[in-house]
Amino acid sequence: MSVDVADAPTATTVWRPGRPVDVRATLGPLIRGGGDPTHRIAADSTFWRCCRTPVGRASLALRVRSGEVHATAWGDGAEWAVSSVPDLLGARDDVTSFAPAHPLVERVHRAHPGLRIPRTGLVMDSLVPTVLEQKVTGMEARRAWRTLVYRFGATAPGPAPRGMRVPPDARVWARIPSWDWHRAGVDSRRSATIVRAASAAARLEEAAS
């Protein structure tokens, strides 16, 4: 069987966390609605994430097998993406020092032992959709995110599910015309905030380290 070079994985890793990790629950907060073109949960439970790393586009596929997280990535940012998997899935969480005082928090903690706090290492990746979510309904924010990523994002590398996209880079965010912001339902205050952030993206990204 022949394999298309574009579909061949460029980086893989297996992470053994040594404790429960619920990938869907941990990364669920990163998904901006069911139509988010940057995240997808496939029928076989593979969690797909498309992102723009400091070294280029990446499509990341995460599968859990017997307590191990199998990660495969494609694109120029593949190596960066797989190396970030432990942080992405909460490896820095110190559960030994977590002592919830409220009974409800304690019950939730016990009921969801695999829930972690993700660390993407990508500031603009989280900042842009967060700005879009300010002072509007969730439906409006998700629509704006989908519209802008489909219009200005890039094709996801590798065999990512059809329709998946990589978010625009800072230079593209900064140059989106006012009428395209308007078409996406984004008012001038939110669009101006994103444009200002994009102009200082290099400095903002330093916050991740």
C-alpha cells in the first residue's frame, strides 16, 4: 500500500503519565463549539487539534491506549506539537498538594480523576477566541471564530479530518480588513483589540515561558 508523503506522520511520541488523564475533558475547554475547525473528536475517539506553533502549522492526533497517550503530528510544527503533549495534558498539575476544602469541589475532583488543566504554550491561540467571546452570546462568538478561521486560516497538514483548519498567524490577524470583521459579526472594539494584540504577538507569546 502506498502512502501519500503529505499524510505520512512527521513526529510521534508515547506519553506515560502514570495517572489517569481524560483527554476529552481536559482539552474540551479549548473547543469553540461543535463546528470549531481547529478541534475535532473523531468517531474512533481520536482527539484532533490543529494549531499554529512557533515553527509552523501542525495537526496533532491524540489517542489513549491502556493508560498511554499516543500522539502523532504532521506539518512543520509537528515536533513542537508532540513535545508539548505532556504540558497540554496537565503534566505540571500537582495533585498531591490539592486539598479541596469545599465538599462539592472534593466530590467533583473524585468523580473526575483524569481532568487536568491544559497548557498550550500558545498565547494568541487562546487570546483571539477569548476576545471574540467578550460581551456577546456564545453562539455569536463561535460563529465569528468559525467564519474567520475558515476565511483566513490555513489548510491543516496531514490526514486531519475534512474541513479542519489552522488559525491565522499574527500577521494575518493584523491585516484582516474591517469589512471582513463586520461580516463575521465582530464589532470594532473587539477587532481593534485583536489587531493590537497581533501587532505585539511576539512579546505576548513570551508570557508562555
